[in-house]
Amino acid sequence: MNLTFACIADDDTGATDIAGMLCAQGMRTLVVLDGASPYDLRKWAESNDALVLAIGTRALSQDEAYRKTRQAIESVRAFNPKVVGIKYCSTFDSTAEGNIGASIDAAMDALDSSFTVAIPALPVNGRTTYMGHHFVGSQLLSESPMRHHPLNPMTNSNLVSHLQSQTARRVGLAMHPAVRGGVRSLAQELQELQKSGVEIAIVDCISDDDLATIAKAIAEMPLITGSSGPAMTLPKQWKGLGYIRKEKQGPGELESAKTECGSLIVSGSCSQATLCQCRVLKEQGVPSFELRGIDLLMEDFEQNAVTREAVDFLNAGSDVLITTITDAAGLREVQQWAAANGLSATSAGLRISNRLGLLVREILSQAIPRGLILAGGETSTIICRTIGLKALSVRHNIVPGVPLCVSATDPRIPIVLKSGNFGGSEFFTHATGAIRALAARATE
């Protein structure tokens, strides 16, 4: 068996992000969550060009991130993937002791690789790298709202030094003049970096044209790392190389559960983009439940009242929004509680996401929504696992980086997983519309 691409993603939103890019380029792609059996993996590998394994390492220790990444790579090696990818966020979400360096180390060790690239840029969503410094729109990463991220505050825009703090391997930079010079120029630059002892090369990228150049230069590399950006252009190169087998048969349309209920939208994201999207839904009159983080941290949090009301609205055909309150005062409450109880801010955030997961599981036990939309990397990863999802069949992108998916295992409903910073103000409206359209086709 020969799989074209096996990708290891650090969270579920990142997994669907890159899967949507691959699917848009004609690759049959399945997102695999934790808990899939070897039998399931083999069955899915036989009918897809790419498997994207979402392993939830972003908030783990370096040792755990290394272990889970290496374990995931070993689980797909029997399928002889032409290329292995390590997918992380286009804002390089990670503390200085974070998981990105550990995940790259695990992949290089497992594959006995002496050189790879790191391409975090995603120009279509405003993430660019220039002279090794990363930007969100027109702002340096360290000056963007990401510097206030409650779990992974990004305060260093120099990705070479930032990644170097996470790995003993030597990190270097393929600068933009080499990229702008074309495929031969970049290929030569990468060769020179490798000869000089660099093992991981950050690659500058500020445009889709740069992505196309990079894809041509790295298409035959057995290991790549970065955002979903390269997946926008690499499939074309892989087709030319004969990596993608036309005779493979895709999994076909998965039938979603037939229901008259509305869609359930759950957000645990603190990003300004998602907060704006939630505000638009509220202004449209969508029933909303705003939960204080400090309440979700308490052992005596009473979820039954929220469950009953949410189920009633869903059964009446209404969409429902559940969000955490993430204003400055609310964040301070959570941080103070965490400090008083000997927990880190990361641990407190994960505890909040776990409580949201239990709430969603209880709601789904009483009402099957038309679709489920989850916003926020950690939130999505934990909720998907709490409700027992194992794999997602990928459909079309709603916006770049956010595809419409359908669960390949029960509950078989449309699923949308959104990174906090992705999408415009009307994203949730577009997402619920895409879910309604899919449901309408299923009943024709």
C-alpha cells in the first residue's frame, strides 16, 4: 500500500485546516482523531490519498509531544507514505518550551531525516514570514493580539530563535531573496544551508507566488513541516511526480443523521475574530449561553439547566450558541483561581475545555443537532474526544482553512472545526448555511 501523504497535526482545527486545503486540490483526505484502531487506519488508507492524524499535542509537555508524534508516525509507516508532514499553527502557537520543536525532532528521529523545512506562513489568511520574522497581517507576531493568548502567548516574532529554543538541532533561515529568485535559487539555498550544518530551515514566504515556488523546491522531500499553506500547492507537484494514484476510490458521501434540530455552536476561543463572530450571531437573535470561566472551573458547576434550555431550543429547530466569557476581568479571575490552586494558566484553560466537552456530550445525548461547529484549537480537540469522534470525512472549504466535514463515526453529523483567528465576522452564518445545504441534499 502506498499513501501519498501522512500528516501529523497538533490539534483538530489544524488537522481540518490542512485537510481542507488538500481536498480543494483534489486529494481524497480523511482526518483521523485519537482512538482509531489499526484496522480502521488501514481501511481508510486504502481509500484516501492523505490521512491527517490529529493528536492534540499543542498543550502537552515536550516529552509527551515527542512521544505522541513519534507514535503517530509509527502507526502510518506501514502505508509507505511518499511524504510525511508535521502540521502546526500558522501563528506558530507555542511557548519557548512548546511542542513544535519536540514534534519536529520526533519526526526526524523516526524517519532518520537529517534535514527538513519549516514553513509556518499562510498568506491567504495574513500569516507571512519575512527575514525570519513572522507577521499576522501588518503586525509582528509579538505585537499582534497573539501576545495576549491565555495559553500560548507569542512574544517572539523571530522564528529562528524561537524554534531554536525548542530543539537541539541547528535552525537556519532560507531568506526571501532566495525564494524570490525562483525554484533553482531556493533549492540551491536549501542545499547550502544543509551543507553548513543546518537541520531545520525556516523558509520566508510572503505571498501565494512564494508558496508555489516553495512547493516546487520541496515536492520530493520526504518530511516537511509548517502550516497548511504548502498544501495549497503541493498536490499539483505530487501529481506531476506520480505520487497520487488516480485509480484509488474515495470513501464517497457519508450520510449524515437526519434531524429537524438546529446547529450547535460552541466557542472557547479568546481571539478577537471569534468574539466578533459570536457577537454577530447574538445580534441575529440566536439563543446564546455565556458561561464564566471561573464557574466552569468549579466542581459544583451546574450544567443541567444549560443542557435543558439548549436542548429545548435545538429541538425547536433553532441554532444555539454556547461561549465562554473571555473579557479581561474574566481572564483575571481564572488566572487568580489557578494560581491559588497551584495550577498553571494552561491547566486551568484545559479544565474549562474539558467541562465544555462534558456539557456538549450531555446535550448530544438528548438532541442530535443538524451540525456541530466548534471554535478554538484546544476547545475543538477536547470536545471531539469527549463525544467520541474518531474520523472526519472532508468536504469543501467554507473559508480557507475551515472545511465542512462529516463525522465518519457516530454521531454522524456535519462538523466544522475553526481555529480562533480564522474567518470573517459572518463566518458562523456561512457555516450554519453550509450545514443546512448539506442536510437538504441528504434528504433529497
